[in-house]
Amino acid sequence: MNANQLINMIIRQITRQLVRRGVNAGIDYATRRGKRREEMTEEDHEAAARTRESVKRAGQASRLARRIGR
């Protein structure tokens, strides 16, 4: 493995991590409907938790479908 391949591998990994963080932050923001945590009622917290759980299940289903499709 030469230096160029190593650098590309590291940059790709860092990029994936940043994209994953950004997507997760966006999902979190959307589940809270733009409210800050301090402004949310208990009902809002529960709804956000249910939505996050649904998003988690959708991601799992997507990964499973990709794996089956190989």
C-alpha cells in the first residue's frame, strides 16, 4: 500500500464520519421539530423518542435490503 492509497483511505473514513454526524444531527433536529430541548414538553420528548426509534428501524431495514440485494 503506497502513501497515496493510505491518505485516500484516511480521508474517506473521516468524510464518512462527518457525513454520518451531520445526518444524525439533522435527524435529531427534525425529530425535535426545531425546538430546543429545554422548550420541549414531556409529550414532545416522547414523540421525538418514538420518531428516532422509527428512523433507527428504517435504517436497519435499508441495510438489510442492501445486504439481501447483493
